[in-house]
Amino acid sequence: MTIRVLMTRRVPKLTSGLDLALLPTLSEMLIELRAMADRQPGYISGETLRNVEDPHEYLVISTWKSLESWKWWMANADRAELEGRIDALLGTSTVYKVFSYD
């Protein structure tokens, strides 16, 4: 059963607006995370989107061959370490939602 995972992340706002200093670091980390996922069994594709109406919000959509493949990826220690660094940079946890096709 193919699944799609939607992950949302928020870049913190400072008093002067979007914390632009975080964006290059965040972008590099997301590229590294995508490269790691690309080498995982069961990974099909992924894309990263930025909300047009709320530029502080990012949406990552990934497609996996099975729920088991996704769970294996979530248990990957290297992924968890990098995800932890991303969450620490942003000051908030990534939100995951897993969907299946009917």
C-alpha cells in the first residue's frame, strides 16, 4: 500500500519578521535529509513547498511504497539525529501526518 506523508515545519518569527538567517541552514539540512531518504528502500519521491500566504510554514510531501518502509525510515538513527537538529534550529517539532490511498 503506497502512502504519502505530509510534514509541516514552522520557521520562527522575530520582531523584525521572518528570521532570514535560518533559511540557508534550514535549506541545507532539508536537502541533506532528502538525499538520505532518496537512498532508503521504499522511498518514491518528495517535494518541499513554502506556503505562499504564510512564508513561515513549510510543507514536505513524501511518497513511500509502504507504511513499513516509512516506519523503517522513521526508526533510522541518522534521520532522527538530523531531524532533531532541524527541530532545534526551528524551536519546534516537525508535525507528521501519514495518508494512504483508498
